[in-house]
Amino acid sequence: MLVFTDVQIVAEATKYFPGIAAVKSGYVPVGGCEWGSGDPFFVRAVDGPGGALYQIDHEAVAGDETLIEEGVEVVLGAFARLVEYVEGE
């Protein structure tokens, strides 16, 4: 996972799908996929600090630009657990 910079967060949320639709549903973009799918990662502010990390499929956007929840996958039950997967440099 590539952790987004503030510029990348704003771009995903305002210029690209599924980010635009995800933000309307309460998700906040936090990263991108480096493994091939290109599907971005999100958190939800309403979930709080123990909230999940989600990956949203690029095709999870309806014709009216709303999010199709079936395209949302929980990747980690608590996004704070990401530190367990950080490799040392």
C-alpha cells in the first residue's frame, strides 16, 4: 500500500472515481494499491480511531456517481494495525 500525501488525498477525493463517490458516503482516501488492482484504500471518520481500512473497487460506482457498497471490502478490521506490516528500511 502506498500511503497518500495530502495532495493525493485531495486528488482522489475530488478528481477520481471511486474517490468522489466514496467521499459522498463518508469515506476518506488514505492510500493506493501497489500490487496491480489500483483500487484505493479508505477509512471512515465515523468509525473513529479503531475503525477499519477499506479497499474500494474502481467499478463500485453507479451511473448516478453513488457508491455501490458491494464493491467495498474490509482489508483490516482496525486501520491502526497497518504499523504491524511496515517493513524497516
